[in-house]
Amino acid sequence: MAPLAATSRAGRAEWPGDQRQRPGASGELRDAAVVLVLVVGATRVVLGAHWFTDVLAGWLLGAA
């Protein structure tokens, strides 16, 4: 598994929900997913499991 796979998968899990959101539905679930993605990435860097550039690449790949 690539070092950035966990972060990119978390980012990809967030986007489909954003696109299929019901009209008038609150964005709380989307906001929670974005926060989760950012927290997971930050903890990977703080714990020394990945370099910041790996996490950044995962975020960008997940957002694509």
C-alpha cells in the first residue's frame, strides 16, 4: 500500500456524498467528512507515519 493511500481513500469517500446530496439537505455530513480527512492526514504527519508531502498528495488525489 502506498504511504498516501489511506488519506486519498478518505478523501474520495467524501466527494460522492457531496455530489449526490439531496436539495435542501444540510451539509453536516460533508463537513464532518472533510474534518475527518484533515484530522487523519494531520495525525499521520504528527505521529511520523508519513511525510507532509505524502499526506498532501493523498489529499489532492482524493479531491481529484
